[in-house]
Amino acid sequence: MIFAPASPRVGTMSGIDTITLRFSADSLYLLNGVLGLVMFGIALDLELDDFRRLLRDPRGPAVGLVAQFLVLPWATLLLTLLIDPEPSIALGMLLVASCPGGNVSNFITHLAKGRTVLSVTMTAVSTAAALVMTPLNVSLLGSLNPKTAPLLKAVALDPLKMLGTVFVILGLPLTSGMIVSARLPKFAARARRPMVIFSIVAFMSFIVFALRANFDYFIKYVGVVAVVVALHNATALAAGYFAGWIARLPEADRRAISVEVGIQNSGLGLVLIFDFFAGLGGMAVVAAFWGMWHIIAGLALAFFWSRRPPA
């Protein structure tokens, strides 16, 4: 992956907006494959009972989904208008906010003494809902910010095409993993932990590779992006927790929703950025840095909560 100067897409873009992260075709296929394996690993931990549980006890997952796909994306839109970052950074924030929960959320929820079963259910349902909600939110919210709307027009974003891509890299691995989990439960049980470890190592390896090849650019822009990502991630964690608080859910449920909303699938975001936005600099750096930061922030919050068991 390399940074390369890109011709301005709209208006008078400057700085990070004029940088493009480029993957070779082989590397992009590899990233798609890795993400597919990550989603397959997540699906090994899911069962049809997770969806049935939603029907039996819908309040927690419903609040979580509202926080995931309505509260966080709209709060992110307001945040981009308030802090007014570069257009590509703002669009990267909106894209990350439109992604479903990340693959380590269940583990972090368990450490935080949250309701793990709620976290697992939310991961299953939000990943399924992302097939529609991710393309919808990106196209809708991106068009409502005056600075990001021209970027969507410049790349001629096709929500239906994005929906098809999301289905291939999320829907198929999710379905396959759940079938394996149902038909080969012993294999699924043995494979779950190695797949979680693999997913973290694989994604972090891509990020480290990118930073190593482009260290000068990273140093140049990390200050701006780091502050924005930290603020955005704190907004996500708070949005999940207070959505549960407003709904009067138990403390353990609030923690699960907070972690689920704060741990986004930034790997999906990176794939969509390279597939649909040609690796636009601000978007790619936001998604890559989020992939590191949300684990750090999530583990720190889990450590804090682990010392304060919910009533």
C-alpha cells in the first residue's frame, strides 16, 4: 500500500484530501479475503438462537440497533458539522459510523462485565442489518454535509452497488459461518478463539504495513486524525451507554451496548474506501487509525468497568 498524490476531486481540496492510499489489485483481493475470514470467524460464534432471542427479548437489541445505526451516524454528522474537519476526514467518520459492530466487541464486553449474550446478539443482528443500513447511511448522511456531498458526487457512489459488495463480504461469510456452527458445533467451538486472534493480528498487520510504507505521511497527519478519532470513538461509546440509560436498561446491558457501538468494523470501512472511494486519504487514515484506537479505548474502558461490577 502506498500514498500517492491524487488530483483534486472537487473544489479546492488540499492537505490530506489530496492524498490517496493505493492497494495493488492483489493486495485488495487479499484484504477482501481477510475480511471474509474475519466475518466467518464471527459467524462461528453465532446461532439462530441469537436471532430468536431478539424476538423473545427485543428491548436490549432494539435499543442497541437504534444506537448503532441511527444515534451514532446522526451524532457523527453533527460532530462533523461542529468540528469541521477536512472533507475526506468527515466522510471517513461517517463511513466508520455506518459500519456494524467489530469482531472483538464480544470479548471486550465480557471483560467489562457487560451482558455478553446481548453483545453477541447485537453483533449478529447489526451485521445482518448492515447489508442495507451501511450503504443507506453513507449515501444519506454524506449528502447532508455540504463538504462531503461533492465527494459522493465526484465518485458517483452507487448505494445498490455498495449493497452488493457488502453482501459479498459480510452476508456470504456470515451465512457460511452460521451453517458450519450449526452442522459442526465441535469444530466451531475449537475454531472460535483462533479465529478471533487471527482477525486481530491480520487487520493490525495491514495497518502496520501501511504505516511502515508511509511513515512520513502518518507523522504529518496523525495529530489531526488522532484527536478526531478519539473524540469520535468517545462519542460512540457514550451514545451506546446513554441510549441504554434512557431506555432504563440494566447496567450490564448499557455496557454491552456501549462497547458494541464503540467497537466498529473498521475493516469493512477500509474495504469500502478502497472499492468505492479510491483510497481517499482522509477516509483511509481515519478507518485505519480507528482500527487501532477502538481496541485501546475499549480495553481501557473494560478495565475500568471490570473493577466495578454492575449491580
